[in-house]
Amino acid sequence: MPQEICPNCGSELSPKARVCPYCGSDEKTGWSDEAHVGGLDLPDQEFNYDEFVQDEFGGARVKPRGLHWFWWLVALLLLIAVVLVCT
């Protein structure tokens, strides 16, 4: 006999419901918590956030070296061009 209240999430069900429309629990899974979070691939209790950040984003950002002089040269050439055009 189907239940009228979902034992997993507590929402009301119609008398003929075989699956909870809110959490996905059903008669096959025994109205279990596993039906609610089974396919979500959630991290376990031993989840290490710092290790996750290191794996996903790597270490400290590396500042590029060697191009800063290039941008100073471009700025100087643009300044000279502006001065020559305005005079």
C-alpha cells in the first residue's frame, strides 16, 4: 500500500503515488535516503576543501615576466605619436 506522506522528505503524496515528486523516493528503494541523494555524486564526510581548491585551481598565480618593458615601450611610442600629431 502506497504511503500518503513521504518518509524521506515529509511531503504529502497522493494515495496512488508510487514515487515522491519532490525527493524521488519510491517503493523500489524502500523510501530511503539513498533515493534522495544517491545519484548526486556528493562528497563524503572526509571532503578536504583545501585539497579540492589546490587540485582545481593549482598553486599561486605566476606573474609573467619579460613583457613589462614591452608595454612601457608601447606607451612611450604612443605618447610620442600623440605629441607629434598635436604639434
